[in-house]
Amino acid sequence: MGFFLALAAKITIPAWIFAFHAWYLFFTVSYCAVLVPVSTTPAAVALLVQAFNFIWITAIVSLFRASYYPPEPIPDHFKIPKELLKEENVIKAIGEWSEKRMIPARFRKQPSNNGDVNCPKFCARCFIVKPDRAHHCGTCGTCVMRMDHHCPVLANCVHYGNHRFFINFLVSSIALCVFATTVCFPQVYVISMDLIYTTAFNDYDYPHAYTCVASGIFNAVVCTFALGFFLRNLCSQMRANETTLESMMRSDYGDEDVFRDGRSDYSLGSAAANYRSFMGSAWNWFMPYSFKKKGNPSEYKYKIVEFSNNTE
């Protein structure tokens, strides 16, 4: 199984690069060089190509940055001595060790051999106490800081370090689809009507170019709706300062069952502050370079509202 996952990871990125190059060829060769309306001036064609190039390059760069940005390393002070995992009451031992070392992680009541004890989440495979919002990714084989989800398209997790690049990839991909569809559809519609009512398909001068662009428009519309829906969900989660995993856990188990210490969230008090915690300063949102975020990825502010047992 591991071999096939590794093979899929190696194939995924080249496949997407090929797909984006195909889009590039469809637009620049099939449309701009063949199907572009006769009335369009060379300057207008050049402007369309340059605009398409800019969006296309942004999508490719964002894809590469998101795919090859490694997860933030877990700090050394979260590492558990392996001998603790040999204790008779492992949970109690790790809880006491974490409390003694003042590990900056949320303690939860967890069942043990001697009843419930306060202990942070830990990973027996990575031998660490999990920092808040960290999760173990079975595909990547490591614990990932503020893991959102594992993305098969990236062959990488969406996490603290590459979340912004992943959002940029979605936005630029949607923009690419919308731009190409908006530019190409009028001429494809004219050609379609001509083929339906007057000209036989085999008699048309460039049937293959028309077929490529028409199928590309159909794919672009499908991708626009699919990626748009996904982006909408991610933006809604960022607005509340939640990851996809946290949103799913809250939906499945409820606040109390997920956090075990009262209703809690990581909201910083405003949508703008929450977006900045994921994307950085607004000036950098769509920039392809990395920058140092404020704060520590292993420590998060959160608020707790205790559940009331009062039924009056």
C-alpha cells in the first residue's frame, strides 16, 4: 500500500503540470492562433495572451509552492521519552511528564487504568505530545502543525506553512477558468451555430482546434463550480479560524466531545484577524514568496466557555 501511495504522490504533480500546460496550449494555440475572431487586432490578441500568461504562471507557482512546502517541524520540547510509552499507565505518565515540563498544549480528561486523568493528546508513532491543532497524517507519515487536510492534488498536506499558497492556487485556478471561458465562449458559440445550421463539421477548416476549445470550456465551467464551492467552504472556515479537520470534528461530535474542556474555539475576535492568522498581511495574500508569520505555530490563543449544567 505504501508503494502505491508513494507512486501516486510522484505521478500527481507531473499530471497536474501537464494539465495546466494543456490549458495553455488550448488557449494560446487552439484559440488565439486559430479561432480568434478576424476582427480582433494583433494588439488585443497579445493583451489576451499576456493576461492569460499572468494568471497561468500564478497558478503554476502557487501549485509548486503548496506542493513542496514541508510541514513546520515539531519543536524538540514536545518529544516524549520513549520509556514513558512502556509505563503501565501510559496516559497518566505522559500527563504528569507534560505538566512537569509545562508543555504548551491543552490538557483533556482522558480515560486511563486509574480513571480519568488530565493529559494532552500525544502521538505514539512520532513520540511527541501533539501541539494544539496538530494531527498525524498517515500518508505523509508525520505529525503536521495546524493540519487542514491531506490534498492528493498536492501530494502534500495543507498546513500552517502552505495554507496561503493552497488558497492562491484555488483562486488563480478559478480565475484561469473564468477568464478562458469568458474570452473563448462567444467565438465558440458563433462557430457552433455555423456548424449546426450551415457547415458540415468535416468541411470546417480547423475542427480539432474547435473541439479542443469547446471541451476546454466545458471542463472550465465544471472546475469553476467545483473549486468555487471548495474555496467558499475554506474561506468560511478561515473566517471562524477553523481548519477542515476541526470543522468536521465539531460537526460530527459537537463542541464538548471534541474539546473535553468546555466549548472552545481559536477565533481571535474578528474575521480580519482570523484571516491574517492563515494568510498573513493582506499585502502578501497573493504574493508567491514566503514570509515569517507572527506567533508560534505550536501555541494558539483560544477561549473557553464552560457548558452549563443548569437546565432551568
